[in-house]
Amino acid sequence: MVCAVHARYLIIAFVIACGGRQTATEEHEVERGSIPDDVVGPPKVPWSELDHKQRAKFMKRVVVPTMKPLLQAFDPVAFREVTCTTCHRKGGDFQMPNPALYKLPTEPDQIPADKASWVKFMASEVKPEMAKLLGLTEAEFGCRCHPH
């Protein structure tokens, strides 16, 4: 079982993946839960109303710095490098779900033992944090990263 602190850091790392590498200055500009003044995004502007450029900037400047430490705390080896393709499919289309990620089973009792801590972490830490960052409820966000 993953403790809540480790799970929170894994979520942060997961989100940070979308922004690629950052300079030391950029890493310290964004505090968890804050949006830099030059970034348009939720909650001021709904995610659905952002254009591609605005979404990319929001991911780089808000989501990635929030999620990278969370992900790396959960599994520093698996999340040693956190990039856009950590969550999004390769090729730059950024569509979800990402077929390269673990396919979620239809029933919770079908989750293999070796995936249980990951699923719990994603459900209890990553999903709520991402929903919050995007200005969505958890139900609206769903498990959009993973195929079902």
C-alpha cells in the first residue's frame, strides 16, 4: 500500500510529464496549486475553452510542476524521466486515452496484484489532483489517460 504522501508526489510527477524539461527558474516559479500570471487556464477559463497553445502552456507551467514530484515520490525509478509521453501518446497529438498505458479492467477484482498499488495511487492521488488542476470534478475527469 502506498502512503498518501508518496501518492501525492506521484500525481505531481505524472502531470509534470506533460511539460518536458524545465529550467531551474521555471521549476521554482510555480508553487503547487498556483497559476502563474501569464498562464490562462482553469479555473479562470474552462479547459474546454482553451486552444492548443494555451493548454500546452498550462500543462508545462502548472500541471507538470505539480505532478512530477508526486509521481517521482511514488516510484522514482519508473518516473525518473517525466515527459509529455509519460501520460500522452507518442507523436504529439496529445489525445487520450494513451494506448501505451495500462489497460484498466472492467471490474476492480480483475486488477492483478502487481498493479494494485499503482491503480490505488492513480485513483486516490493522480485522478483527484488532475481533476482539480483542470477545473473538473473527478467524475468529469474520469480515468481518461488509460484505455479501458
